[in-house]
Amino acid sequence: MKRTAALTLTLMLSLLSLHAQAEAVGDAEAGGKLFKRICGGCHNIGPSVRSSFGPQLNGIFGRTAGSVADYQYSEAMKSSGIVWTRDKLVAYLEDPKAVVPGTRMIFWGLSDQEKIDNLLAYLQSFQAQQP
């Protein structure tokens, strides 16, 4: 009986480990460099940041679009009803105006999936820091 329980526990831990590896997509360090180059002119992220030309991006995953208090969003973004999931962020990074027609974000989009994964890994590293 103890052997079966131990085997079951080992199997469960192995499955959890595989699941965690599958979730870890992208290189946060590379994403940080990309963020500074293509996003940092408008967006801030990190401890004690405020919105600037664009909203700050701490805690973006699970956040409702248009909800950061210190930023004046377009009506299109405020009324979009979007909750930022990984899939929704991927689509938005690929083509912002297709996901939120009327957005004021001036960005043509990314077509390189590796860059998107890296950027999202970087954003994920600031998930615990809420706006």
C-alpha cells in the first residue's frame, strides 16, 4: 500500500514538473531587451512605476483592459471587455488594431513568435507587481 502511494506521488510530481516546463515559454532576459527597445518608449514596468505615454504593464495577465487608474485609455480600449490572457496578448502583439479597433496604440505588431514568447515571459516576471 505504501509503495503504491509513493509511486502515485512520484508520478504526480513528474506530471506537475512537465506541466511547469510546458508553461515556461520564452526567455525573459531576451524579452527584457526587446521590451526596452520596442515597448519602453511608451510603457513602464517594474517596482513603483507609473503610467506614461502608455499604461504601466505590471500584473498585465488577468487584468481587464483599460483598468489602470493612472492612465487615460481610448474609449475603444475601455469598452473592449478584454481580460488579458496569454492568448489575447499574443493576438494583440501580432495586430493591436485587429484585436481592439480604435486603439490609440501606435504599434504595427510582431510577427516573430519567439519574440512574442520572450516578451510575454518578461511581462510574466512582473505579474506579482500589481498596478
